[in-house]
Amino acid sequence: MIDIRNVPVPDAIEELSYEALKEETLTYLEGMFSSEITFLESDEVVMVVEALLYREMLLRARINQAIRACFLPSAKGHDLDNKVLDYGIVRLEGESDEALAARALLSLEGFTTAGSEGMYKFHTMSVDSRIKEVEVFEGENGGEVDIIYYANPDDEALTQKIKDHLNKATVRPLTDIVHVAPCSHVEIHLALEMHILDLSKAGEIETECLKELNEIELRIGEDLPVSRVIKTAFVEGVFRVKTAMEDVEVGERARAHIASIDLTFVEAVL
């Protein structure tokens, strides 16, 4: 599926620069009077020009905002709610802008009758905004499809809700047998020995390090190598990171998450 986060900004959106616009306006005024004019910042005409430029900057910013509202990657809020109507969908309760835009793209596969991977992902993601990720696998026997999902929070009622939706005659291809299950979870407990140059800064380094490590978000089937953990923990002030941790391999139907982080600080020996 297309990652809309990597789509470039449309050329129609103008990069705004107050100084460039001011210089352009003063040059235009000089041309009107057919002579070089030197304006002092204290001149009344300069204050009038700056007031008008401020208004023009607001107008150009509003035009940029209106252009963004017309494109799926940049539309937000109610603008996005109106944009996704072009795809025949509406926002689920509690669904984020990012999730809604991604589901809009998936909806293009939702009309296929061939039971594609994208079709099953779209229909599963459309069940409930708690569903954050879906993976589709071939079952053990021919014609079987396994739907593995991650939701937060999750319960048995949600699994049944997905099953009921996917097995509707208008969704499931006649020859498919669909199985639905939540992904299994792998808890990761990090224990890191942090060698830092200044022990008096251990508190602020710990805060920054915990922030970075807690932002690691893994997808279904994504492994967590030690190298990624060490690289993430290398915030400013850290000289070396040691750990007994080994690479975490989760398998294609499991999702790993960091359950706890234990940081020990020692003074670095140069």
C-alpha cells in the first residue's frame, strides 16, 4: 500500500517568506516611481506596507490551508472527513486522522470480489477504531484465510465482531473460509547499563532515554534487534550502552512491545 507520509508537498502550496515578500513589494513601489527609494523603518509608508504585508501573509497562509484540505495526505479534521467521502467511507468513532487517511486508500481494494489482501485489511480496519493493524495470511488448507489483528484495547467481543463483518455475503468471497484471531504478544524487558560522561546529568539523560525507548513501536511480525535498542538509547551525554539482551525474533503472527525498562547509570571511563 502507498505510504502517504512519503508523498511530496503539492507544488501549489507556496512557501511563505515575509522578508522576501517585503523586498518584492518595495521593489514594486520603486518601479512605480521609476527611481530608487530608500525607506526608513520609521517612515509611515513602511508601517503601512508592513501592515498590508501582514494581511497578505494571512491570506496566502489561508490559501495554503485550503489547498491542503483538498489532498488526502494533508487534509485534517473535518476537511479530511469531507475528503474521504470521495472514497465512500466515514470516520469511525475515535479514529485518528492518520488511520482514516490510510483506510481511505485501502477502500479502493474494498470493492474487489477476489478476496485480495488489501480488501480484507480494509474491511477489518472498518469494523472498529480500536483496530490498529491487520495482517492477512493463507490458511493451512486451500481457500482458508487467516486474519491476524492488533487492537488496543482488545476483547473476545471484538474478535467476534470482526468475524461477523467479514463473513457477510457482501464482503467475503464465496469460496473463502475466514479465520480471525488477535496477534500474540511478546513482552520485552530491557535492562541497559548506561555509561555517561557526567553522573550529575543522569536524571535528565534518563528522562530523554526513556522517552526515546518508549517511542519504539513494533508492527506485527517485526523483530527488535539489539542494535536498534542501543542506537535509540544513545541520547546526548551517553558514552556507551551495554546490555545482555539478545535480538528478539517474534514470528510473523506476533507483536512485540516493550513492557519494562531498567536503566543503570555508571560513570564512563575514557
